[in-house]
Amino acid sequence: MGTIWSQSFFLPEPALTEKNLPDQTGKVHIVTGGYTGIGFELAQILYAKNSTVYIAGRSSSKGTAAISALKAACPHSQGRLEFLSLDLADLPTISKSAAEFTSKETRLDVLTNNAGVMVPPAGSTTAQGFELQMGTNCLGPFLFTLCLLPILKKTARTAAPGSVRVTWAGSLGVEVFAPKGGVEFDEKSGAPKVLGSRLDYGQSKVGNVLIASEFAKRFSGDGIITVCFNPGNLKSELQRHGSRAQIFFGNFLLYPPIYGGYTELYSGWSPDITAAQNGSYIWPWGRPGTLREELVNAMKSKSEGGNGKAEQFWLWCEKETKPYI
Ligand SMILES: NC(=O)c1ccc[n+]([C@@H]2O[C@H](COP(=O)([O-])OP(=O)(O)OC[C@H]3O[C@@H](n4cnc5c(N)ncnc54)[C@H](OP(=O)(O)O)[C@@H]3O)[C@@H](O)[C@H]2O)c1
């Protein structure tokens, strides 16, 4: 209960905001889902600081509208805004999106894996038939990130140490919705079980915690830092599938989305995050967080005294996305 409270109420002021973020001239960033909600707020902070920002999403009309709004909001920016077509729920299209990006840019400083979906109608699946939340929140971003790994590694060779990052969207759902153990694997198929909408959301967000942890182990030698963040409880389009009552009551408990932008900003850009924090979990509005014991256990391999679930989850993501890389 304590950790839920600490991530939801009486939160400390954000450490990194548009006021103290250094100039980003020459930097190139991708924000998935950057045309709505939290991602839009992050994109605005970055663009105002003169960076090149790719807003990646599946709707070009939403992308174009967001780009117009950002240009109007930041008329003095010397940065650049681009739309990148990306559908995280359709695996064969993802490597093409990454290839489009790498055909246009020579560097990628921070990839914010922000896009996600929460409690869609029961039975919703991706184009390849995966449960929609597990597919969109984990498999899609996993594949997109692996496709961008060469340009991230290349950027890290010359960029300031610790500045090249990949961040993953967790949630309070990690605490309140996920099943016991974080992810429940089906013994026969080795895949995460489909448990029902809220549990599946929580499970997918634990998936992001586990991916970040494994990513850190695998790629810290390449100079890439990665963290998973709970952005906070925010008003956005995420509640689009909720009932009227849930949306009504949510409005009393949720914060303006800019605060989630600050959590993402801290995760991707704070100098407080160094190699020592690689693979860690960030709390709202940008501060080191903790995870419950069973998840800490899941993040450790069996040889490290844990239960190896993070590695198991990584290997499942690898197996399912391999045909599309
Ligand atoms: N809001 C909160 O309280 C809260 C709390 C904890 C965690 N989070 C996490 O924060 C992240 C951002 O959420 P938000 O609150 O800003 O919600 P949001 O406004 O609904 O933003 C989600 C974004 O993800 C995009 N998206 C969904 N499916 C996609 C797909 N198949 N391919 C590409 N993009 C897709 C959406 O694009 P479309 O509009 O085209 O669908 C939208 O731009 C999510 O990962 C969410 O789980 C949010």
C-alpha cells in the first residue's frame, strides 16, 4: 500500500522540467505515441529546446495535427518535427518504420517507448493475434527498439556518456493490476497467459519492467542506458476504453498529463540517471523508485538468486518478434 501511495499522492515537485532541460540542438529523439497525452507533452518540451523530434504513431492525421499544434506552441524553436508511421500492433510493419527513420537520420539519442493501450474491449488482439495489450505494450516496442539498436549503439559511441537512452512505460498497474509473480507463463506454450483485461494490462506493464531490466544487462556495454518509468496517474486518452463512471471518478484522481511528461523527461534526460541506475524503475514525477520483492526477484537470473522471469520474458519476446526483424 505504501508504494502505491508514494506513486500517487503528495508527490515531490518534478526535478527536471522545461525550465532546466539543457538545449537539445543537434539531438534526435523518438517519442512513440507522441501525438496525444503524455507523449505529446514530452514532444513539446523537447521541440521547444530545439531538438529533432519524431512523433511515431499509426495515425498520420493525428500526427499532422500534433505537429501543427507544436509548431504553433513553440514558434521560436530551431528544432524539427517529423511524423513516423508506426503501428505497434502489427509486427511486420515495424521494421519498415525503423528503416524509414534510419534512412533519414544518422543518430538517435533517446527513444521513449511511450505508446500503449489500456483495457481495450475483451478479446482485442493485434494483427498477429496476440492479446492487444501484451502485443502493443511489449512485443511492438521490443521489436521497434531492436530494429533501432544499431543506430542507438552508433550514437552512443560518440555522444556524452549516459545520454543515449531507451525508456519503457510502466504504470501503477504494475502494483495494482498485475497477477502474483508479475507475469504468468503458460507452461506448455511458454507464452504469458491471457488473464482478462486489467490483469493483462498489469502484466504487460510488468513486461516493460522486465524488458528494461534485461535490456540493461544485455546492452550496458554498448553505452546505452535504459529505465522503465511509472509516469503517474494522468488525464489522457488512455482512459478511452473506460466506463463513464470510471472516467468521471478518474478525473478527481488524475493529474494533468504534463506531469507524466516530466517523469518521461527525467527518465530520458536527467543526468542523475547513470550506468549505476541502468535497468531501474522511475517513479512520478521523476525520482528513483522501488519495486515489490517478487519483481526484484523476477529481474534476477537464477544464477543471481532470482527466478529468471525477466530472461524468460525477454526470450519469449525475442522468439515472437524474430520472424519480423
Ligand atoms: N495516463 C495514465 O494515467 C498512465 C498511467 C500509467 C501508465 N501510462 C502509460 O503511459 C503511456 C502513454 O499513455 P497516455 O496516458 O498518454 O495515453 P494516450 O493519450 O492514450 O496515449 C497512448 C498513445 O499510444 C498510441 N498507441 C496505441 N496503440 C498504438 C499502436 N498500435 N501503435 C502505435 N501507437 C499506438 C496512441 O495512439 P492512437 O491515438 O493512434 O491510438 C496514443 O498516441 C502508455 O504506455 C500508458 O500505459 C499512463
